[in-house]
Amino acid sequence: MGRSDAHEVADPAEPRAELPRPGTGRYVLKALDKPDLELVMRTGRLATYQNREYLLREGEPANGIHIILNGIVESTHAGTQGRELMLSTWEAGDFVGAPYILGDHRHSWSARALGRVEALHLDQDAVRRLIAQSPPFAVALIECLGFKGETYSMLAQTLAGQKAAERLVLLLVKLCENAAQDESGPISLGRITQANLARMIGATRQSISLILSRLQDDGIIWTGPTKMVVNDLAALRKQVAVGVDQ
């Protein structure tokens, strides 16, 4: 599905849909009514990425955003001594390419497919046209950028922790909050591994395993090979308040 001429896809004289309600969250397309959603889909370019294929690379010139339609994408940063740090994982509905979606800049991190991924690429020209033509899209984009800013702020706070256990608990709490589920019951964190957690907080997999085992023994979490469930978010938050042993 290719790009369309802006004059063919929208008439400025036509009434626009109502702006999305505040708090629509992290998914830019979910906030849009059908006419605006169809406009975005016509304006973008569909692309498919295979496992470990890059949607964008650290250091390369940026050009718009990639909205994930299916699959999982991880954001990574090349750290010191060639060590790769995992910043976050993004699912269907999220986009990668922030924070500078417009302007002349280079990517500060990479985005790579985990398995097969389908995405909609909106280059900078397309993003500018959509901002001008669709106020709901512009508002949704701003809200999503706010969510991403909070996510990276959380990462900075997590990495600033002095102990691996403190960093891990802070990360798990934020992942629970981002899951947007009822906090009164168990919260599934979906596809997540000990290796990924270790890469996200700059720790060893062995230390992550020990910390998770203690949390599981206390009944706070349950862990499987590629899945984790937080049984008691309130108890997990208390671990942050009182401090946890490394």
C-alpha cells in the first residue's frame, strides 16, 4: 500500500472527527476513528521484516516513524566495550523512530524485529501531512511521545539504581504499569526472558535469576521460560520502598 497524494485523501472542507480523549495512551492508531485511520493507512508504506532484521539503525539518519502492525520490536543501544543494552520492547500498536520524528537528526538507538514483524512506515513528509490534515492523529502522536518519554525516563532511573535487585524491581513495576491491566489481580508481562531483563538493566543473567527466584519464593511473581506474571503489584512496590538485597 503506497503513499497517496494529500489532495486525494482528504478534503479540508469536510468536517473532522472529534479529537481523541486524553489518556488514549501509547497506541497512536487505536486512538483514531475510521476516517483518520484509513487516511493514515493510505499515506504510509507497508513493510515486512524478518527475525533480527532492523527497522532502523543507531547512527543512521532518521526519517519518520514505523508503526508496528504485527509482531514485537526491540530497541537496543550499543554500549561501552561493544556490549548491547536493551532499552525496551514494543508491540503491535506502538511505533519506533522517536524522539525526533521530524527534523535533521540521527537515531540514538536501533530497532530490530523479534520474529516476523509488519509495520507501516510514515516518512517525515507523510507525518507532516497527517499532522496538518488530521488533528486526532496529531494529538495521538503527542500522547504517544509522552508515553515514550516516560518510558525512557524510567529506564534512566532504573539504570541509576545502585543494586541490580533495585534496578530489576523498578523495571518490573514500570512494566506492570505499562501493561494497562487491572492492578488488583495478576498482571502478565507477556514475552519476556531473563536474558532480556539482564540486558535492560545492565546485569548478568545469573543475578537476575537469583533475584527472580527470591521474588517467586515470596509469591510476588511467577516465572516461566518466556513469560512472567506479577501476582502482587503492591508487594512488588513495597520492595522498592524498603529496598531489596542484591
